[in-house]
Amino acid sequence: MKAIVVTPKNSNELKFVTDLLKKLGVGSSTINQEELEDIGMSKLMRQVDKTKRASRTEIMKKLST
């Protein structure tokens, strides 16, 4: 199943949209900015090329800088 993310401009618009979805019988939930960023990060992580490997030396070098 797919989902839609809607970012209302203000609290009045948020209330209107949530009330409308409720009237239509569509389930909805609100998330905060941090959770929205987590979703974006998760989406980016799924798109990463997982075929490349890094050696322990390369990793340690990056961590030390």
C-alpha cells in the first residue's frame, strides 16, 4: 500500500485536512518534523548503491578526520 505525505501551511489547514480525511473514512496520523526527516533519510538509504565495499582502513581513516 502507498501513503501520501501532506504538509499543511498552518494549524487551521492541518485541522481541516484531518477532519476531511476522518469524514471520508480515511485513516491518518500526524508526525513531527523529526519523524518526517527520518522517513526521508530512510528513503535515501534504500537508494544507496550497496554493491560497493569499503575496507576497514578506509572506514577508520574517515572516522579519524
